[in-house]
Amino acid sequence: DGGITQSPKYLFRKEGQNVTLSCEQNLNHDAMYWYRQDPGQGLRLIYYSQIVNDFQKGDIAEGYSVSREKKESFPLTVTSAQKNPTAFYLCASSIGTGGEDGYTFGSGTRLTVV
Amino acid sequence: LAKTTQPISMDSYEGQEVNITCSHNNIATNDYITWYQQFPSQGPRFIIQGYKTKVTNEVASLFIPADRKSSTLSLPRVSLSDTAVYYCLVGDTGSNRDDKIIFGKGTRLHILP
């Protein structure tokens, strides 16, 4: 089945550590996105990529980094510079770069700082 | 950048029809209107998308008036499993991704038995 796979589902990080969240899609979608969701809140855009080897900052990119070396993969690294990283992270993809055909989301990774 | 406004929460009963309205006064010519459903600890799921008039699929209908400044998601005969957060999104259909699509806080729909 085609879709987006995020791993791990739960992740615990010690303060000062970098962690990388995985996002893989087999939908042949050009665009991929990372969102952050805090309890009771909407989704906030961290980074997005329209094409391989290119990506753009979203609204809350500070403390995060991404890469897009392959069309299928868009990993997100939460660095130690992100002061409040505990949140639910969602990866999405879309056929078109404007999301006009809708986004497909992964099942999310819940990151907790311990 | 088209901002959307939705009710924060709604309650309804099983078997009823539920209508959730979204305001988007600054919608642009190229913008589509898309609705998503999100259950706790899951990613949002695409429900329906439209540009104008009425769109219907197997799960919902979307009503868009001629001025496109609002839209209404209609869920027929809801069940307890329809309890979720519903997001209304307005976004550019073009290739210029600078006009970012924004997820607001959505509408928390609670279905009662």
C-alpha cells in the first residue's frame, strides 16, 4: 500500500541531544512537509521541500534541520537549539507543490524531552 | 494569505447531520478549500476539497457560496466515530509555494450518544 511512514512512533530525548525523525513516502509525491503540533493546537509548518535537494523554512524552523537527498525521504533533525521540542511531529506529502490535490499525512512521532 | 475562522468546538448527537462553517474572507482566485479530519495522536486525513458550488463524496458534502468567502462541511448522520478535530484549509493551487497553507486550530466535534 502506498503511504507515508514515520518512525519511530515515540521518541525520548535527553536535553542537549540531537534526534532525527524519519519520514519515507512511496507515493511518488514531489512535495514533502514537516509540521509540529502541540496539545490542543493546530499544525505549524517547520520545513517543506518541493523538490529533491531543495527545501524552505516554514514558520517555526529555528532549532530544526532537514535534508532531501531522495524524493522518498525527508528526515527532520531536532537539534539541541530547539528549546521546547516536546511535541507531536507530523510529516506530509502532496502531488503538487501547492497542496491542491491534498496532503497525505504520516501517523506522527511523539517526541518527549526527559 | 487566506486566513480561516472556524468554531472552536461543536457538540452533536448520533444520527444527526452536522454542519461546520469556515470563514475565509480573503480567499484568492487560485485558492481551493480543503477539509481534513484528525483523530487524537494521528495525522490529519483528507475529507473533501472544492472550489465553488457543491462537492459531495462518500463521507461528506462541501457547500461553497458564489462569493467563496465561506464554506460549510456537512457530515450526514454522524456516529460516535466522527468525534475528531476538523480543519478547514484554503490554499493556492499554483506552483508558487510561498503562499503557505495554514492549519488553524480546527473545530473539535464531539458526538454524543
